[in-house]
Amino acid sequence: MKPNDELPKVIAVDLDGTILQPVWEVPDTTIHNYEQKFGEVMPLAREALNVLWYWGYKIVIWTTRTDTEAVRKYLVSKRIP
């Protein structure tokens, strides 16, 4: 099968342990207002994602975290596309 330039370019990248340093603290989910903990950006993760974005890839962040708004805000604050 030949690559098709007409198909959308999409890449899914895992959040914890790939984009961000893993944080191995499990939050107490019985507390409704717990603060999400995020690791720091992995070395060269921002740069690699920016290259993919520049090349026209749609970047999908893969995570099991349920608070997607907190994830979005954190990634924006760290300039992750």
C-alpha cells in the first residue's frame, strides 16, 4: 500500500512518561477537589511535537486522566502544541 498524501496526518502521543515525566503519586479520588499533579516536560518532547505540528500533523494526546481541561491548561502553560 502506497502512502497517500491526501489522508490526514495524525499522531497519538501518551502524556505521562512520554511528553511529561511520570508522577507516580495516585490521587485520592474520594476527594472531589484534589489537585492534579503533572511532571515536567520530558527532554526534547516539546521540540519533537512542534516539528510534527509544523509538518502538518494533528497531535492527539493520549491519557487515562479524566480531567481533560486540567491537562489542556497544563500543556498550554508548557507551550505543548
